[in-house]
Amino acid sequence: MPMRTECKHYESRTYANGDAVRKCNVDNAPDAPWRCPEPCDKFERRLADVAWVHGSAVPPPTPPEV
């Protein structure tokens, strides 16, 4: 399963040079930034942005699996 961006433990950061870091803050995604474990026992839906519409400042989505 791709990284679950709606998870409370997912973090993404984009640096000035364009590099992006996508990670699991509880280190439960050994294949980050490409995959979360299925099923993930640490998954918690992020409550702060449930049903929000994100603007253009949101980092781009995780690249598709190859």
C-alpha cells in the first residue's frame, strides 16, 4: 500500500532545493517513502484535516508505485 498521507504519523517536508522527505514518525513504514505496511497497526486518521480541501501549498502526492 502507498504511504497513507491521511495518517497522523505521516510527515512530509520539502526543502528549498526541491528535495522532499516523506516518512512515518513512528518508524512503522520500513519501505518509506513508497509503502506503509498492510495492515498498519499504528494507523490513526489525522483529525485536524479530516474533510478539508487543501490549497496549492500542500506538497505533491507520493509518486506512483513502479
